[in-house]
Amino acid sequence: MRMSEQIEDQASGLRRMVNPDPVRVIAVTGGKGGVGKTNIAVNLGVAMAEMGRRVMLLDADLGLANIDVVLGLHAKQNLSHVMNGECSLEEIMVTGPKGLKVIPGASGIQHMAEMSPAEHAGLIHAFSEVANDVDVLLIDTAAGISDLVVSFSRAAQEQIVVVCDEPASITDAYAIIKLLNREHGVSRFRILSNMVKSVQEGRDLYNKMCRVTDQYLDVMLSYMGSIPFDEQLRKAVKSQRPVVDAYPRARVSQAFKNLAKKADNWPVPTGVSGDLQFFVERLIQFSSQYGEI
């Protein structure tokens, strides 16, 4: 290799260290439990990985952290071990279908507000170490509107709010949107209708959300699309496999693949807000504002 090529390679490496490639950080939330957030996060992640994207999925449903179970994976360690300095982030990650990287969640992250500055720095460093190997970070948040759900959602660049055709789902989705908007200044949300019987039902759910938010909030809702109710999804869950992998030709699988293409075309974050470590810094900052989470 010529000297000029070596210098260029070194310069390129330094640029990646200083300005790593942008990472899309997407939080999947919904307020109400049982709306299918975990299945959406898992299948959207696998579908994007199938497209060649390097996807990392963080299980942030800490009370019922179960992504590894849904995928039939066996995690020996989790995020709390990273926070305790026992291992690196790369060491706890387990690999799912199509190369999807899963970060198992644990109750340890609930004490983020109590972490020392050195532990904060360690967590930021842990994520920065893998930043150059990730295109998309998907976050499966817990049900409800707890402080931890809010912290993850507002630290992310994109918020997918999952709704289904139940009054409680609409009410709870509105509650999380209202909280993030009025208390934390989040003004843009993407609505995803789940378990719908028809394309029109999905659009109707979105329109219901718009009617309520247009009346009371200053927010912009974008319709991401819908996921149909499909028995193939139930079968896939029983077999501990994502439906896009177990039944790739099923209607529900095609819907997930279409959503993955849409998400892949969202504007790429620029500047420091696109850095993975910046997301972690924001998460720690927001969590610390609440004290004990």
C-alpha cells in the first residue's frame, strides 16, 4: 500500500471516530399493554436487517423484558452487567435472525439516576464502541407512561406509537403523546395501527387519533401504516420465531417488510444528534431529571 493510501485510510478512520455514521434511533411505544409493541419491534428489526441494515434492538420493557424469549434466544448477561462494568455491550448481545443484534434488558437500568459520573461515562463509552457497527437502534419500551418510558421515547429521534381498535388503546396512546408533547416538547409522532381487519380500519384508527390531537395538542401525526391481524403471527410467536422469518410470504410479513422500507427512507439524522453516544447522553440526562426511576 502506498504512503498516500495509508494516510487516507488513517484519515478515514479518524473521521469515523469523530463523526460516526448516523444511527437511526426509533422508540416503539403505545401506552397500553397488549397492543403488540414487542412483536412490532422484533419483526421490524428483522425486516430491516434482511434489507442489509445493521440493526440493534434494545429490550427496554424492564418489568417484563422478553425479547430474547420471543426469539428463542438465551441471554446469559444483560445491560445491568454492562452498567456494573462486568462486561462490554458487545459481550451481552445475542444474535437473532438475519443478524439482528439484541441487547437484553434488566432491572439494573431502572437505577440509571443513581449512577455515578464514572458509570455514566462507562455506559456512553459502551455504546460508542459499537456505534460504527450500527445503522438502526430500535427500542422496545414498556407499557404505560412511566418515567423510564418517557426517558427512552424523548431521547430517541423517532417515536412509533402503536394503536389497536380498543378504546383503552386510543386513550393511552393519546396520553403518552400528550405527556411527551406538553412536558417535553416532542411534536412529531408516527402512528402505526396494529391487528387491523382491513386497510381502512387502520386508516380509521389514525384518523381517530388525529381528531383528538388536532383539538387539544399542537403535534404532527404521520401515518406509518397498518399491520393486519393474522393467525400466522400467533403460530410464529408459539414457535419463538419472528413471523417475517417463519412465514415470509404471509400478509403480515409483507406488511412488516413494507414498513421497514418506509422507515429506511425516513430522513437520516445529521450532526451530533445522529451519534449513538449522543442518544445515551440524552437518555442519562433525562433519566437523572426524575431522580429515582
